[in-house]
Amino acid sequence: GHINPAVTFGLFLARKLSLTRALFYMVMQVLGAICGAGVVKGFEGKKRYGDLNGGANFVAPGYTKGDGLGAEIVGTFILVYTVFSATDAKRSARDSHVPVSPLLKINN
């Protein structure tokens, strides 16, 4: 199962999901995110939730919103590429680590 609408959209573009199934998955993924935010708000309480801006991410000082958007685009591409590579039946098991290699370099 995949829980990210970007992965679902990528699978739809690759014709691995029908339009109706992709739309259904994306609607359910968004509804799940909304329910999850409600659960977090319930546990934290209204005041703490508001103080933390609902746990939303923000662009760090010194970066523009365009920089943040660019980082999201690159990160999403790497995620979708990794999922595609890991689930490709034509790849052999010995080279399945290749999509993750750039991530290992970033973290080390």
C-alpha cells in the first residue's frame, strides 16, 4: 500500500493504476490526513495545537518559498523514483539498492 498521493499520481501516469482507482486512493489519502490532523489536535488540545501552528512545516529563515517548493519537488521525485525502482518486477534483487544510494550520500 502507498499512502502518498504523489506516489499514487506517479503510478497513474505510469498506467499502473486506473483513473477511478487513483482518484479513489487520493481522496482516501487526503481524508486520512485530515483525520490524522484531527487526532493530533485532539491529543494536543486547541491551545498547544495553535501555538505549534498545527505542526505545519515552514521554510527556514534565509530561504524563499521558491526554494522550499524546489526542495519539495526534488524530494518527491526521489520518493516516487525509489518506489518505482523498488517495485519494478524487471529489476534483479542485487541492484535494488541503487535508488536509495543518493539518499545515503546526503545523510553521511
